Amino acid sequence: MKTLNKTGCVLCAQNCGLEVEVKNNRIVKVKPDKSNVKSEGYVCRKGLNIAYHQHNADRLQYPLKRVGDKFERISWDQAADEIAAKLKSIIGQHGPRSFAYMGGGGQGCHFEAAFGVRLMRGLGSQYQYSALAQEFAGVFWVCGRTHGKQYLHDQPDVNNTDLLLALGWNGMQSHQIPQAPRQLQRLSKDPAKMLIVVDPRLSETAKIADIHLPIRPGTDALLLKAMISIVLKEGWENKAYLDNHTSGLDRIKPYFQDLDTAASIKTCQLNFDQVREVTRLYATRKSSLRYDLGLFMGRHSGLNSYLIVILQAICGRLCSPGGNVINGHMMPIGPHTDERNSKVWRTMTTNAFPVCGSFPPNVMPEEVLSDHPDRLRAVLVASSNPLRSYADTTAYERAFRRLDLLVTAEIAMTETAALSHYVLPSRSAYESWDGTFFPMTYPGIHFQLRRPMIEPDGEQLETGEIHLRLADKLGLIPPIPENLYKAAEEGHAAFAKALMEYAMTEPQAMKAMPFILGKTLGKAMGSVHLAALWGMLQAAPPSFYENAIRAGFQPGPTLGEEIFQQILDHPEGVWVGKLDQENNFAEVKTEDGKINLHIPELLDDLQTIDAQKEEAALVIDPQFPLVLMAGRHFSMNANTLMRDPAWNEGKRACTLAMHLDDAAALNFKDGQKVRVTTEAGSEEIELEIVDTARKGHVVMPHGFGLVYNGVKYGANVNRLTKNTHRDQFGTPIHRYVPCRVEAL
């Protein structure tokens, strides 16, 4: 029997719509879903290969416990009992700072975060670690200061822009906006529009650009500072916009006025006249920009984000049609956690702070390996593989082996799971009710609820239910009256009434609400995730309902229920809200309602950026004469979500790209095996000689070095990155790693 299912891809944050044919409980055919209003029939080869994600030899079926060097199958009750007992013992002896939760749902399954965070909070901890702080801590922190909340991120209004400036972003391969290749090709082909790319190498996006600035690796901050200086010196700033919508410019202007822009551009190894022209075009046209990991994970990464906000603001391009706009969201990607608040924790050894509620994974090894009495001793990992996803695999291996308790909830036997004391099998994205809350669309707010289309072939549970079972054993859920279970069976109206009455009499109810919903309504619905979604829509803030009404929903007391039903009725996804396009500034949440350009904490960094200091800082160490870009988004990787290498069979998926002149100087041949060595370690990899790389610059993809079915496939780039090679926000400087390459 065959079934055709509308669902979404879970291999990147775009979550493009898919139509999936299932036969005999296996995915047999995948094609793009033209009815999905966000992706409109677009999908890349990753989405077309989700069968390899779903069906692979590493899938977990039953709870496992480490006994000696092997794992033994145990029951769910035994697993929950033993894990809860160990957590109680560890936290009872060492306090709540000894426990951390590493999760949040990754690229495709965000519902578990509601349960995982509540479990963490119930145990008294604030330590959530996630990929958010691996890549975006600096930019989200800057948004918190300039936009008012760390979860208010801006994206290019690409449908209405006349000029798109791409910095450190190869959208033709990495996406990062809906239908990125389609959008970029449209801009490239339209003679009335422009695409400008700043990238050290001739990327796929740079190849179709009107202008490509092949910037010297590591000099992005200097280029941005020079562009701002040029705008101010030439008088190209938007004075009316600055007066009406920004504050603090006068306090930062002096940092740009005396900059030697010609010397700065020379240090960037670019042509001054061309940079000046690019700056003029951006300042004077209906322009937008998009930047990505090339800057997020480059030198001066947090400062890069700050300079970009300044550039956007002085040109009047933030919250402006065709510029960069603050997208709406169904659920914020994380809370606003201002480290200046004394109630917000910092880590004990590294003094790191959270951004959007998430601590940087790069500090975790030090927090475990420390001798501090409040060091980390127990970690619950959910839907994450830190031994391949985060910097410094060697440091993580040492740290995780030292833990008193490591529990991994995952769909497959990952490298992290293999080191764990307990391994708990999660249902996959296609065996669960789930979805994502990435704010990717404008002005509409899109949401797609994926539903189960594959029956689990073991004892896998929704990840949220795994957290719920642990919370139950830990005593974190208050007593639930029988009438609440009965009301859940009667219907949503009866349940909502009974739940409100219960919450008014039970003081612990609100703190444990995801678990209460999961145990009662989740039991009736057959899914704790589905119950959590219902609860979220009933308790949404007024701004969410305002956006929903603007999108066509009818106001009234049943609005949350109406939205929930529409989501269920439209498996292809639905517009759940719409922002006011006439007033995007309403999304800014600063005290004065303006974009705040003065960030005192970054002014010292801003002051030190000039040509002379950067030249000195970029002097090459003879021991490591090349610069490694550690991590490359392209069509043949998907973080560590694709464990079966068969999806890339016949392709050169994991290679080190090197410019042909560098290869000639080293007497290398295309296809030979080489050893890449950095401060952190060494990896062996196939060499690929190309003319698109920059001289002195080599590029290696992430998402490889996985041990699949007992065999390592490809090279692990995170073996080459040092967790201490990071900025003040904990972001690893993956895009500037000194290295050497030698023949084997």
C-alpha cells in the first residue's frame, strides 16, 4: 500500500515543502511540493534524499545502557528510573550548576526544546547549550542592543530589493533565505537589479554576481569600517532616516572620521575605486544585504555584526521596504537573556554568558575539565552531535569521558551517543508531530506542522516525551487530577476550562505546563508535541493574534483554536500571521523605539581596527602558512544529519579545495591524499585543485568524519578547530584557521 504525504525537509533551516511517497513503511519517492506557499516547488538535492536520513543502519530502536565497553538493551522504565536517580544524586551533591542540557531541536524538530528547557529549569539549571550560540551568538547579541531583543533578526526584503550585497554568504549552495538560488538567479539576470558578492573565493554565488570583491580572509571588519567611513565622508548617509529612526550616531562617528580608507582597502587587498563604487551603490539605491558564516565565524565576528547594523542604519536600509526587515515569528527562536541582569548565569570557569538563552558550546569542554567545585558533571544531549558538530573534537572527547553522567536522546547511534552512559531512541522527524520556528518569511509568517508518516520500528518516543518521562521520575510534575484527563478526552473546550481551573489552584502548574499538557492532552492526542502546540496557541501574546487577524483569521475567544485547526488542515503549511508592512519599525523593541547605534562594549574593538594593526595581526606564521576555511556549506553536506554516505555515492563530497598555484608550489596532484594540520590536530583528506579558491586559502566541508555502520567516512573538520580559538561571545573562528598541508 502506498501513501502520499505532504511534509517538509529537515536538513536545513529552510524546511522546503516535500511530497513523499511511502510504501511498506519506507520512503520510496520524494518530490518538491508546489502547494507549499513558502518554497513553491523549490527543493535542493538534500531534500530529495531524506530517505537516507530516515532509513539508515545507525538508527536506534531501544533504550541502551553502557555496561563496560558495550551497550545493553533496557526498558524505558529502567532507563528513566536510573537516569533520574543519578541526576538526583549528582545535583543533590554538587548543586544545579553541575547539570546542562544540550539541545533545542536543530534544523527540523523544535518541539522538544519546550520540554528540554523545562526539564533543565525544573532541576534548577540555566545551562542550555545549542548550535545557536555556535554560530549566531555575536549577531543575536548585537540585535539585542540595537533592535531591543536578541530574537529580532533582520533579513533582506529580497522580493522588493534592487541591490543585494552578499557578504561571506554563498546562497547558491547554503540557502539561508527561502528559495535562495531562485532569488539570486533572478537578481543576477535582471538588468535593473544588482548582485554584489564579497567573498575570498569565487563561490557559486560570486560567479553569477555583477561585482565580486575577492576580499583577503580575515579583513571583513576593516572593509566594513572603511565603507562606513566612505559613506560619512562623501555625505551619502540618509540624514532624515538617522534623525527619525536611530540614536547614538554622534557617539560613534569619531571612530570612523580619521580612518585611512585607502590604506584600509589596500590591506583588504581590494581595489579602492571599486569598493567606493560598491559603497555608493549600496548607499544610494534600494539595497539590502545578507551575511552569513563567513562573517559570523570570522575574525572580529561580533564586531562584524555591529558594523553591519551601522552601515545599514546610516544608509537608511533597516526596517525599510526593499532593505533589511525584521521578520515576524510564530515563536521566538529563544528568550532575550541580557547578561547585564544579575539573575542570568555565567559559566564558572570561562565566565561565558548566554545569548537567546543559549550558552556557547565551545566553552563546555573547559567547564567539564575544570577543577572548579561547580564544574559540569552531567549532560543531557538531545538531537545534537557535539562530537562532530562543535569545535575541537579532541577536547570534547576528553570532557565527555570525564562526565559522571552523559545521556543522549537521538535517532541514530552518533559519535556522541557512542560515548554515552545511556542512549535513548527518539522518533525521527517523519515519525513525530513536529515543526520549526525559524523566522524566514516576510511579511507573512509561515508555519508547517509535520505529521507522522512512518511507523517506528522499535520503541522510539517523541523527544519531548523522553524529557517528560524523565521529569516525571524526577518529581518535577505536580499531581494532576483525574478530571483533567477526562476533560482532555471530551474535547478542547472542556479541557481548556478544566486546565484554567487547575492552574488557578495548583501553584506549580505554570512552571510545569508542557509536561502537564503532555500527560493529559498529549495522551488523548497521541502526541506530547501536538499538545504543546495547542497550548502555545492558546497562550500566545497579543501581538501574535494581531498578526493572525491581519493574515485573515477572525478575532474572538476561539482564535487560538481556529489557528490550531488550520495548521492541522493544511499539512503543506499555512500563513499564520502577517506583519504590518507600512510600519516595520513597530518590531523594534528598544526603549526609545529607535535603532540604538551606541554599544559601549564594542567600542574598544572598533577603535583598534585600522590598516596598520590589521596588517600586523595578519602576519603569517611559517608553521601554518595557509588559512583554512573550516566548514563549507554545499549540496553534499547536511551537518551530521545524513549519516549514510550512499546519498553522495559517485561524488567528490569531502575534499580540501586548494588554488592551483598553491598546489603547484607544493607539487601536489589533484586527487591525492594530504594531511591538514592545525594547532588543534590533523586530518587526512583528498585534495581537490581548483581555480575558484583564493591563493593561500583552503576550504574544507563540515559534516563528515562520521563513523557510519562502523566505518569512518570523510574527514572531520572539527578535529582541526580549537575550542579556545573563539571570540568574546564564544563563537569559534572557523573561517580563519591557520594550517599547513602536507603530502602523505
